[in-house]
Amino acid sequence: MVYNVIGVTSGTSLAGLDLVFVALTEVRGKWTYEIKAAERLAYTSEWEEKLSAAAKLSARDYLLLHAEYGHFTGHAINQFITQHELDHKVHFIAAHGHTVFHVPAQKMTAQLGDGAAIAAVTGLSVIGDLRAMDIALGGKGAPVLPVAEQLLFPDYRFRVNLGENATIAAEQDGQLIAWDVCPANYVLDTLAGMLGRAFDEEGKLAAGGVTDQKLLDALNGLAFYNEKYPKTLAAKFGTGTILPMIQQHQLSTQGKLNTYTQHIAAQIAVAVRQLASQEEGVTHNLLLTGGGTKNTYLVETIQQALQVQNITVTVQEEPFRNALMIALLGALRWRQEPNALASVTGAEKDSVGGALWAV
């Protein structure tokens, strides 16, 4: 069975709206994919301001923005369809929306982008609200992508994604498990911004800095890293805990970038160590994905940290990976198959997540 899907995502970094048109093929339980078109629609300064301020709006104004952003997304999809000549080729849309509130402890999550509005504008069926059912079942609603990763890349013992957070996924005792390891790109990009850069290209700034052992020890000693999985990071952990801790230390921004890069690598190594076989001579493979793979210094630091554990690292640079994964999660919802696993999120049971607006 082939599903031609448009996957749509928006990260908290406000880099823009990612759209991907992908052919997803399922044959006897095995999935493959072919990305046929993809692009990022950069947000205007007006939309950046609206999205960044959304959490402070009144209930009425938030819902008005929810509808407005849904229509905006729908028009962006129509533009994407026209530009890439996709008329009458799309089976459905899977739209994650833009996360504003995520409070799993109180069984609530909210993403901007009204699916009904997207469906009305595009004339296509839309799947959205992918986290809501898992949250309602007591899960953390995150990480949301490991189920799709497992289906598309089943031959890797470990899968690590370097996104705004670093996440790890692996099969253990016949179950898929995954968790947020530590904040990643968000912190590095924020530090690079202090030097007037949008990001640290290839990690050159970090590579020119010197590791501060005192700061590194303090970061590695944070209580979150001793918690048992399943676990997920709140956005405020990076902004409210990590960055203030880094800023308390008197060292150059390059030194901070270097130290935090070492921290990411160290925590990934710890996560792998929790799961890897300790048998002497056993080699495991690890797939490294996400936007952080463009950071050459970060990748090399991770490889060095894992070398002592006999872990072979394969780097996959797929700039529209998240939108691809959302497309597959949408396809699972379309098929009424579980796309959120209790072993990953801690929910009461596996679930088929996603609301469907059919036209």
C-alpha cells in the first residue's frame, strides 16, 4: 500500500514551517519512503511574534490565533501543492501544529493550527492533534517520533536524534523504549546567538573553545539525568535551568559552546551505556539523525564518546526528518494502527493518536 502524504511541522525555534510530500510504502509490515518534494517556509517577523507570544494570550485570543494559524498553514500547503504540481496526488495531510502548551502531569497538551481550518482551505483530509490521546491516557506525549523511526530504520540497535532535544530510542526486551536525553540544538543555537550567529556552523565556534570541567561536572550532575525512563524534557528545562547555569560561569561563549557540546556527547554515552550489552567485543550500530548532524564538531565528539563502547555511528542528514516522521505517524492513524506506545511515553496503554478532519 502506498500513501502520498504531506507532513507539516513547526519547531519551537520558530525557524519556519516545514512541508514534505512523501510516498510511504508498506509491504507486509515493512515501511519505506521516498521524499518527492520538501521546503521550509520561513516565518515573517509578524508570525514569529505571534507564535512566541501565544502562551500569554487570553483563552479567546489563543483560540482566534489557533484558527488563524490553521488557515495560514492551509494556504501554505496550497502554495506548496501548486509549486510542486501536486494537485490530485495527495491522499491526506498530517499536521503536527506548533506546540504552545505541554503539561502531561495535568493531562494537557495544545498545538496551534486548527485541523478543520487546514482541511477547509486545502480541500484535503487532515490528521492532527497527534499527542492528545496519549496525554489523556496518562502518557507524556513525547518523544513522539520513535515509533516512526523504528518502522523506517529497524536495522539500528540505537537511534539518536539531535533536534532541539537529543532523544534516544532502542528495542529492549522486545519493547520500544525512548526518552529525551538532554537539550541540544536549542541551547547551542542560543549560545551562538550571543555571538551574532543564528547557529554554530559545523561547530567551528565550539571547536575553538576550551572545556570548562567545573561547568561540565555541574551540568552532568543535574537531577534529571538520574531519573528513570520514560521521561521527557519540558521546554523550560533548557531556558530555566540549563542556560542560567551556563551563564553563571565566567568563561567565553566559545568555551560555553565547547563545554555544552561535551555535555551532550557525555549524556548520549550515558544513555547508550544504560542499554548496551556489556559483553566484551560486542559492537552495536547507532543511527544519528536530526539537524545537529550538520554540526561536525558535535558529531565527532559524540563518536569519540561512543568509541569506547564499541558503538558504530552512522550519520544520516535528512533536513526534513521531523515532517517525514509526522507523515508516517499520520499514515498509522489513517490505518487505525498504534502510533504512540506506552513503553515510550508511560501511558496506560498503546493508542492510535490523532484527530481526523475528513473532506
